[in-house]
Amino acid sequence: MMESAARPALRRLAEPLSRRSSLAPFTTVSSRTSAAAAAAVQPRHSDQSSFDATVPSRIPVKHEASVPVAQDILRVAVSATRPRNDWTRDEIASIYEHPLMDLVHQASLVHRRFHHPAQVQLCTLMNIKTGGCTEDCSYCAQATRYQKGTGLQAKKVETVESVLAAARAAKKNGSTRFCMGAAWRDMRGRKNSLRNIADMIRGVRALGMEACVTLGMIDGEQAKELKAAGLTAYNHNVDTSREFYPSIISTRTYDERLQTLGYVRDAGINVCSGGILGLGEATTDRVGLLHTVSTLPAHPESFPVNALVPIQGTPLGDRPPLDFANMLRTIATARIIMPATIVRIAAGRKAMSEEKQALCFMAGANAIFTGEKMLTTECNGWDEDKVMFDRWGLEPMKSFDKSPPPPPPPTI
């Protein structure tokens, strides 16, 4: 008797659950979302790393209509078979804000469609001219104005032979790309240095390695000279969003950085451009960074993701460590919106555990810097990375050879 009386009450309790709308399964795509639909998506992720015990007087209500729109944006992005460069900020924000574990999973699906998932490019970076830079980048120890606090002493440009000796050592240890960085604002009036750098590039290429340089701002003619020497890629990071950029650097404009990238691209050199996380930026700035690079006329060949390494004596020397979730979200989102680009874990990897690095590889990162140093900060060594590669089943990517994804396993 009591059992039969309880049944109607149980049915009433269960009834609201049966009426809840369910999300469409994450499978097929019919069409791209409209701009109006994309604009309706609002970011929901918070940078707050700990729970705020203060209970709000009003609990915000999520509009159920926005969830299918967000799912549709991600679904369309993940189903892509070729890159696109007409992303909106709202679309990128919607992807970035997706629940993290599923975001990593979806990014891994894209990664496997465009890249061999086990291959990671090993790159070595050498500082060929240390310190003495006239810029005021708040994160950089090589700026002359911070020299008193950092204690970094400026040095002359390295000789061609010393650079090629370092390149030979890098190749012997498995690196396939050799990057050369010089602490200059630009290359104006540096004809002799440019000739020496051209010799370095030719020497690196003669070793069968990819050659990359980062020399500050260059003009069209200088880009052509570097191309003639055989330069593979030119690195010039945009660092952060256009809006946040002026709070980090005042001696070079955002548009000057984009202009340099234009000269590099027009000369037929691969563009390498990324950013730095942990500068004090907000989520909207990380989305802005991703929007800048993913809407260039062509996606960068390489997108380096740096975690700030605070250096005492610089304005950002006391910044707290970056929340790893922000690094992982940025890598996963970059992989989805720039599917063919090499996503490179750059500065800050030394502070990551192997498990964190493995998550980055799963999310789509497929290049690292390895060797003795990252300009003025510590770098993971070759031996350390060889052990990690063996443990996680990774293999070095060959120079100039991004292998296609392996065929899917046969169905039984």
C-alpha cells in the first residue's frame, strides 16, 4: 500500500528531468554558424584559481540557447579539413571557454587529422647577440634600461664559426631547427651584421637543418636578403592582444610588429609568431592574441606559446607563475583554429612536469625548444628530453618533413 502511494510522488520528482533539453551529440556538421549566432556567445571561464566562498545574492542564470550555439561553433571548427582565417573573437572565445578536458580531446582529434601525433620537432635557440637592446619590453632581461637590476652584461655578436659549432652540436643531439636570436630593436645600419647572419644561415642550411632567426624589426629588402641566404623562418612575436600590448611595451607598436610579419611573408619566408602568457593579461587578451595570429593573411607556420619566466630586475620580475590551465587552453584552442600550424612550447617548459607536457602534446603542441639555454633563461636539456620522448612514445620530427598522419587502424 505504501509502495503504491509513493509511486506518483517519485514520478513527479523525475518528471522535470525528463523535460530537460539535451545537447546535440558531438558528431556531424550541417553548416557554419552565422555571425549573429557566434556573437551571442559569451565567455564563461574564469581565471580565478580558487573557490570564492562568498555566496552571491543573486545566482546568474545561464541561457540554455547559448549552449547549443557554443557547441555548434566548436563542432564546425573541429570538423575542418583546411585552415580558415576569418575567425571572430566571439568564435575563438567560445572555443577557448569550452570545458577543458573535452577541449583537449577535440583539439587532439584535429591534431591527428593534420599531423603525425607522435612527432615533435626539436628546436635549439642560440643567443647570437646578448643584451644592449633599446626596447622596454617589460619581461626581457636584455633591455639596457633594466641592466642594473638584472646584472646582464651586453656582448658583441657571436662569430659565424662559433654559431655553426653550436648548430653542429644541436644537430648531433637530434635538433632539426636551429634558431638564432639577437637583442636588437631593428636591423637599420647593421649591414655587416646582416652579412654575417646570412653566412650563419647558409652554414646551418648546409648542415641539413632548418634555420630561423629573430632580429627585431626588418624591412622588405632585408627580408629578401635573408630569403636569398636560405632562411626557413623568421620569428617575430606579437606577444599579447592589441589592447593589452601598450601596458607591456611602449617602444614598438603592435602595427610595427604586424608590418614586419608582412615583409617576412611577402619575401616567401615562413612566419613564426606567437605570444607570452602570464604577463598579467586577462582571458580576453589570450583570445585577442589568438585572434590576431589566426586572422593574418596566412596562418603562421609556427606558433610559439611562452609562459613568462619572471626575471628579477625587470618590471615583471615578481609576477606569479602562470596557471597551467591557461597554457593548456591556449595550446588546444590554437590547434583547433590553426590546424596546420606547428604549435611550439617555448619559454617556461622547464617548470612543467612531464605529465603537463604530455597534456600539451595531446592538445596539439608538436614542437619544443631543447638544449642548453633559452636566450637568457633555463632550457630542458637534450638528454632529459630523450628520456621523456622514450617514456611517452614520441619521436623527433625530421627537418623539412612534416609527416602526414598515420592511416587509421583497420576495423574488425
